[in-house]
Amino acid sequence: MIIENSDVILSVRNLTADVDETPILKGLNLEIKAGEIHAIMGPNGSGKSTFSKVLAGHPAYTVTGGEVIYKGQNLLELEPEERSRSGVFLAFQYPLEIPGVSNLDFLRVSYNSKRQHEGLEELDAFDFDDLVRERLDVVKMDPAFLDRSVNEGFSGGEKKRNEILQMALLEPTLAILDETDSGLDIDALKIVANGVNQLAEPDNATLMITHYQRLLDYIVPDFVHVMAEGKILTTGGKELAQELEAKGYDWVKAEDAAEVAV
Amino acid sequence: MTVEVNPEAIAPSSSAAQDRQAYLAHLLVQRPSMNGLDEVRDRALSIAQERGLPSHRDEDWRFTDLSALYQTSFTAPTSTALALQDIDAFILAEAPVRLVFVNGFFAPDLSATDNLPAGLSVSTLADVGNLVELGQQPGMTEVFTALNTASFADVALLRIAKNQVIEAPIHLLFLTTGDTPIITSPRGLVVAEANSAATLIEEYVAVKADSYFTNAVTEVCLGQNAQLHHHRIQREAKTAFHIGKTAVSQDRDSRYALTSLSLGGQMSRHNPMVVPTAGQTDTTLNGLTLAVDKQVADTHSDLSFTGPHCTAQQLHKCIVDDRARAVFNGKIFVPKLAQQTNASQLSRNLLLSTKARVDTKPQLEIIADDVKCAHGATVSQLDDEEVFYLQSRGLDHNSACDLLVEGFASEIIDQLPIAEQRQTLLNAVLSQIR
């Protein structure tokens, strides 16, 4: 929801970034305020996923210019774990499997690292167990998944639900969903979208990165940005997504080219 | 009893061979005197002398250098009194039956053998005098095994009677203590009669000892349809030498599961050797090796089928850090008689530094033509993407790495029966790699 005069959560100015010395982001600008849901769409190779990983602090990406201010502080100075603890959450496009580590233990360690950061007492195994069982409901997950190794042998849909479960526990200020809808059947998509909608509050914000308009039928964005060639070409409301779906990405590129020509 | 130790038993072919012959003679001189079993010990002594000590030219010792061992002089073990509080850290409340051996000598004051469950008998040489089952298992002519047979001071004998199920784990604790470098020869013998079932925890530890040589042998004889869960935990002092043999025979329909942890010793070697002497047996061989600093940790397993319809699964994992080195050689022999064998072997290795090294070698010899045998080996470092995933969930870099190593180790450690011990060993692993 768009709220008048709400706080700026994320401000990205003229961001450029490389991977293996190849420029991927080429001057990206974006502002996200509390309460808002943003969607970034764009063709493959436009830099969408790179942007999400740069925000989360992935070491393979080197920021070469610009700035990212998160709640008034320079996000780029923080280690990945510090970003997480201060409320930045990235739901991975391909969540990793961690054999031998139980999902429950992983969730507890993760949750307690945030509690510790906030100066709160860590939850013991019993209290955490109660909490996690309550949050399972957000993504309609079977408690049996808690005893299994993290994501090991999970289906694509189960992995994405597990990501949203982590989000439900960590209650991030800025949730970045990197192609969370990719590869999901419609039932799984509805469950995941419903989970994300439940977690959206006036004091947090959501940034969805997606290739398909379909997701936006279930999580309705306040702003849609179209990205290509490492920057945002155009921004509009939710109707922009429908226009894109009808006309394809080439339409935006052509329009952009025309603008430049003028 | 006197047996001449004759260093000239075999004409040495080179000065290095002469040195090894002299070194073997030196070790044999350290045999503690004992009464009984003269014939067995004398025969083993001749075998050891005939065989001679190996060098890196022997295929079985190609990757493991014994020269540091051969340069260390050891003295004969002595029976040393320890108080119960000295071994407090090793006592497992959930394993009420405990046999403790100090420097190879039975320590009745440290052991707990009252209130034995029905069907379990535990004894040492003093109780039984002669042991017909001793030395009957496969692999007894290997030189270090023969050296143990020639040199042991006592034997831990566990017998599980026919049709009896022993619920609680039985704890066999071999510990070494003392300031002087000694050679000890711990010896165990487990006889599980037909249809019996038991769980054994066999553990090697040190109490205030650094440089010593443990040359251990445990024999296991499984009767028809018997079952043994065998957990072997080697956590010697980091400066010790450890060579151990686990020699197992399995009669028809028996089930043997070994979980072997190798954590200690500057040089360690474990040789699990299993021979199913009939068909329809099931064998599980799992192992975890941790090698850090300059440790060399070697596992040579040998599983030789002799009958049909047997199953076996083996998972061996190594974690190697610093300049350490791990070796795994997994031999599986499936002769013509062993049709319908279903065996799998997997060697997984985690290298935590650029100087760490692992040599892993599956060695499957399959003559039978109607079998399923799979094997594989992986060697990897910690995955950067996995580390980042955990960091993105709030774990700092070191905690993320720890958790990944913990996950890798847990797959084996979680098979141990006692939660308290699992935690102790997991902590021991993590404290070494930090």
C-alpha cells in the first residue's frame, strides 16, 4: 500500500556492479517506502537477480559505483549477515540444500542470530518449537519438514515455501523475493503468495523480482519497474505489468529507444 | 615363558629393511610377560617376524608414511593405577556395563561389571584361561595384527548368549596413560551367538599421555542371524600412533554395522576387515575421519563375500584441514559364489585448506555376474553458495562454516547410540577445525 509521507526504507542511486569484471548493473535507481510492494520485471539477463544478490551482499558481485541507503545507513558497508540481522531478507531463486543440518536447527540458529542482534534473549528449543509451529501455518507446511535436512529432497514448491517460512520467522523490514514464482504450480503459487501477503505490513516493504506477470495477480504491486540492460527503463502501476504481458518486453525497449531519440 | 626374538630370522635385503627388522625386534622386546596362551603368542611372534614391517613400497602402505613411527623408541607397557575421577569424562551413564583397560591391562576398579544383563558375559584372561575363539578371525597374519597377538597383556571378552538381546550399549574403554612412550596392545573379542543382538562402543583415549603407540585388535564373531552395532571411536592423543584392526566374521543372516570415528593420533590407521562366511548377511561400514595440523589418518577397509544374497553399504567421510592428510582404500571382493550381492560404497571428502590432501581409492573386485555394486567418491571444499545462503540468514562466516562441517560430520556421528557422546564428539570435531 502507498502511504503518504511514510519512511524511505531503501534508496538506490546510480548503482553499478560487476561480476567477473563484466558490468551487469549500469546505473540503477530505485526508492522504496514503508508499506509498499514493488515488482521488478524484465527479460533474462537484464540484471534483476544480480540486483537482488547485490542487495543481500553476495561476494561474487562487486559494486563499482553509486549508493544503497537502507533505513538511513549505507547498506553496502554491511556484511551479508549484518544485512540479514538488520532486516534485509532475500528469498532465493534456488534455495540451497544443506545436508545433515536439520531445518529446525537452522531456523532456530537463524532466528536467534536476529534476536541477539536486537539485544533480546535467545529462544530455547522449547519456546522456539512453539513459535515455528505457529508460523508453519503461514505457508501450510507439514511439521515433518522441520526434522528433515534443510531443503534436502524438497520439491521446488517445498523449497520456496521453506523460504517464506524463514521470512515469517525473521519478519524482515525489506523482503526481496527473487523469482519466487518460477517453477511453481498454481496451488503452490497461491500458498506462497498468500504467505507473502500475510506478512506485508505498513512498516515493511516487499520487492518482487519476477519474469512472469502471473505472480502479480496474487501479490498486487504498488509499483512495477521494467528493467533491461542493467537499469530501470520505466516505472508504472500494476497496469504496466498487464501491458507488458500483452505487448512483450520489446515494447518497452522500443519506447525507451524512442525517448532517447527525441 | 621365553621366546627368542631373533632379528636374523629373515635375511634383510637392504639397510632400510634391516632397520625395520631391528625396529620390529625392538617392539617385540617390549612384550609384557604373561601366563597362558603361549602357543598362540609364539605362533604370532613367528608370523610377525616372517612378515616384517611394511614400508611405503608396500601397496597397502603406499600413502601412509611410517617412518616417524619407526624412529620412535617405545618401552613396555606397565599396569598403572588410575582413580575413577581420572576417567570421569569418558564414563557413559547410558552404558552401564563398562570394561576399562589401562595400557592394555584390565582395570577392575574402573570397570562396571556388576548387574550384567541376562545373556551377557564379560571376562578377561584371568577368568577364562584359554580362549578357543581367539585368533580365528580373518586377517590375523597381517604383521601389526600378529604383533598385537604376540604382545597383548590381556583380552576383553564379551559373549552374548544365543537368542539374547542386550539393550544397553556395552562400553569397552582402552586408555593409555603415563609419561614414558609405551607400546600398548589392546585386544578385544566379541562372540555373538546365534540370534543374539547387542551394541558395542569401543573407545581409545589417553589420560595424561602424549607419545605412545597403540596397536589394537578387536575380533568379532557373529553367529547365525546375530546382530551387532559396533561403534569404534579413536580419539587418542594428537601425538600418538594408532594402528587398529577390526576383524569380523559373519555367519548366515547376520547383520553387522560399524561406525568408526578416527580423530586422534599423529599417524593413525584403521583396518576394518569383514568376511561374511555364508550368504544372506548384511554389512554396514560407516566412517568419519578428521585430520588436522599434520595428522595422517588412514582407513583401509576390506569386505570379502563368500556366499550369495548379501547386502552391504559403506559411507566413509573425511574432513581434512591444515596440512593434514587422509587416506581411504575400500576393498570389496565379490567372488563367483557371491551372486545376488547388492553392495554400495561412497567416499565423501571435505578439504578445508589448500594444503590438505586426501587419497581415496575404491577397490572393487567383482567376479560374480549377477550383482549390483555401486561406488563413488567426491572431494570438495565448503561451497561458497552454501556459506552465503547461511550468512543471508544471519549467521556470521565462521558459524556458517561450522554449521556446514557439522552437517557433514553429523551424518556419521548421529549413528552413535548415546546423545551425550554424540554432542561431545561433534564438539571435539568442531574445536579442531576452528
